[in-house]
Amino acid sequence: MTDFLDLVRNPVFVYGIVTLAILYGASAAIALLSGEYRTAEKLINSYLNILTMLLLSKLTGLPLALQIQLAPGVMLVLMGAS
């Protein structure tokens, strides 16, 4: 738990996450307004996968190749799907 608190207190990490959220959110909003619902969903899922991979790398130190394999599964568990 201490590692997570240290991570959240790191302003560079938080600013990076917020910047990505703004960029992906704006892109998803534009896609929604233009009627591209599937594209908006893909953008949101893409952001959540990136966020999961960042958290996995910071908290566990897993290599990138393993994170790419684990991130979608972790997202399914976090969202309640099995």
C-alpha cells in the first residue's frame, strides 16, 4: 500500500495520467459527438489499458512484454467481468 501512496504523491506520474485522460477523453468526446460510438469505446478501453499497464509497471516492476499480456485480463477483473 505504501508503494501506491508514493506513486500517487509523485506529481510527474499524476500529471502524466491526467494529461492522458484529457487527451483520450477529448478524442472520445469528439467521436461520440460525431456518432462514432464504437471508436469512442475503443479510445476509452485503450486509455484504461494504458493506465493498467502503467500501474502494473510502477507497482510490480513487471516487464513490458508481460504487462501487454496481463493488462486486458486485469481490466476485465477490475470491471467485474470474468
